[in-house]
Amino acid sequence: MRNIFAIAKVVLIEMYRRKEFYVLFILTIIICLIMGSVNILNEDKIVGYLKELCMLMIWVSSLIIAITTAARQIPAEREQRTLLPLLAKPLSRTELICGKFLGCWIVCGLTLICFYGFYGALAASREHQWPLLNYFQAAFLHWMALGVVVALSLLGSLVFAAPSSNSTICFAICAAILCVGRYLDQFALALHEPARTIVYTIYFAMPHLEWPFELRTRTTFDWPLVPWAVVILTALYLTAYMGFFLAAACMVFRRKPVN
């Protein structure tokens, strides 16, 4: 664990020195402030939809940070010729992958604290209330979903040649899951065999990132809290996919030449 935490610390320092987070955070703040200042016909429902758009901006920005940060970890070590010196130390390949994952996941958590803290302060200034438990549920499951995305991006960085192609494919997969994933089971009903079985297999095999994504509607419109049993089960479900993609990344990295 000492080696894993040391690698994670290096990832955090690297993220602190880079400018992507600051640019995205400032852009998100500007867009949220513009949306939050709009008051159309004094309609509460319209204000709620504007809040939902602000939450959408938080999701998009956090996905960009998660994918780009994880996708460049191993390729950057190769380009800087630091991969072999790292592995020459008492550091296994599995520890390196786990350390990179932990560092990127912590980066995502710190990013969400900034984003949700700003969003909560903006909403509280307009509505004079701060539903902390609703924000905690949304941020926690959002963080767990980003853990799946980070593990998937790390696996992709070992499979695809360039970070740009890996990032593009990961963005496409996440967009497909968030936009189309929830409808695949309904779409399969209109198909004939064997297409129906194939679509159902994809539906049950893919990680359903849209479940935490739907909490943005509950948060913005002040719906009741999700039962904590559902939150825990969803977190365990996402943890299983994190472990699967992380284990696959470790297996691929063990067989991959590092020169």
C-alpha cells in the first residue's frame, strides 16, 4: 500500500501542476453563474431546468477530467522514459496500475467537492436552503461512476496506441451509456432473434452509469432522498465494475512489453 499511495501522490502533484482542471472549473463557474442569473417569467420550473443544465455541465466537466487524466498516465510514463525506472524499483506492475487508478480517482473526488460545493452555494443563494444529504448522495454515486470511467480509461490506455484515440473511444462509450443505455431493454423488445439476445446481453453486461446520472434531476427539483439501501447497492454494483476493469488492466499490463 505504501507504493500505491506514493504513485497516487505523484498523480495528484501532476494534476495540480496542469491547467485542465482550472480551465474547466472556471468555465463551469461562468456558465453556472450565467444560468443561475437567468429568471424567465419568474417560473420556478424553468429555474429548476436551468439548475439541471448546471448539473449537466458538472457531469460533462468531470467526465473530461476523469478520462483525460487516466488516459495519459501510462503513455506519459513511456514518452518520458520513466516507466522502466519505476518498475526497476521494488514496485510491481499491479501496484503501478492501482496507484495510478487511486490517484486519478482521488483527483475526481476533489474535483467533485469543488463542483458540488460551488453548485450548492449557488443554489442556496437563490433558494435559501441547502439539502446536504441530497448533494451527498448525488456526489457519492457520481464519484463511484467516475471510478468506473477511470478504470476503463486506464484499461484503454494499455490497449490503444495513442491517448487521443483512447479518450475519444471512452467518451463515445460513456455518451452511449448515458444517452442510450437506459433504453436498450425496450429497444430489444422490437427485435427478432438473435438480435434481441445480443442487445439484451449488451444491456445487462454494460455498467449503467446513467443510474447516478439520473440523480441530478432528483437533486435539482428537490425530490425526496433515494433510499440508502438503493445507494449502497448501486455503489457495490459500480465497485464490481471498477474491480473488473482494474483487474483487466493489470492482466493486460503484465503481458505488455514496457520498452
